[in-house]
Amino acid sequence: MNKKLLTLPTTAIAAAIALAGCASGSGSGSESMPGMNHGSSSSAPAASAEHNSADVMFAQMMIPHHAQAVEMSDMILAKQDIPAPVTALAIKIKDAQGPEIQTMTGWLEDWKEPTEVANGQTGHSMSGMMDEAALKDLEAAQGTEAAKLFLKQMIAHHEGAITMANTEVTDGKDPEAVELSKQIVSAQKAEVKEMQDLLATL
């Protein structure tokens, strides 16, 4: 399992944000949370006054982290002969994390903060990110082997997101950012268990 770190290219982040705008919102992420529409102007004033540096770092780092999960899900969904439960899981991850990217981007815009961490300050702190070699391995794999590799990589990726979200629960100030981080911990812990169970059947 490769847990090396990688700063996701800006183009991939932009693509994931664009995807989020079209996402259906059906999943285990922020769509179930009242008021999580910071991408619109209606909730901007409430968000601006109650955030701290931990909230900013959480959003700036979780956006590319989620974007890579969407990219990995797209890779597996483009393949043939993937077991149906793995395909369903990839769709669920996209449906949850796409809207969350949009939500966190909206927060940063409302807070008048950069949507990306400055170059050189991201990679060492982002747990669970796949490096280029790992992504190439996933892209090249086919069938059941691709499904196994996707599950192993996504378990590591989710574990990294859970660590980051737990830090926000402890250190964050913005109520909705803290609530989203709790949702991420709950949803992704459940998905890790689901993926471990799926691996045992392949």
C-alpha cells in the first residue's frame, strides 16, 4: 500500500471543483447538513466571523485530498470488468466528496482566504495521498486486480482524511467546518470497513 505524498496539480483540483458543481449530491457527505451551501452568497456573512487558521488549513488541504479521491474513483469507473460493489463504492465516494469540495471552496472564498496552500507547504502534511507511481499503477491495472488496488489505495487515502478531519474537530472554530469534519470521520470510517470487507471477497 503506497502512502507516499503528492501535491495534486491545480488542473485536477479545478476539474474536481467543476465536477462538484454538477454533482447530484446523493451520498454520505455534506448534502445532509443544513446550511452547507457556502458556495452561495446566502450564508457568507455567518461564515466570515467565526473561523480560525485551523479551519482554513482544513479546507485548503481537504480540497486536493478529496479531488484525488474523485480522480481515483473516475479511474476505476472507466474500467471494464470491475465488480459491481466496487463500482457502487466509487460512485458513492464521488457523490459525497464532489459537493464537499464545492462547500469548502465556498468557505475559503467567503473567508477571503486562498483556495490553495502555498507551494511547498502541502505535501508533507497531507496524509494518505497517492504519489504519481501509485496513480499510474491504478490506471494500468485491469479487472479484479484494479479493484483490489483501488480498495487498498482508497483505504489509505480515507485513513489520511480521517486524521485530517479529526484535527479539525479538535482545533477548528467554524461550526460548519467542524460539523463537516465530523461527517467525514463518520462516513469514511464506515467506508473503510466496507472496503476491508470487499477486499476479503476478491
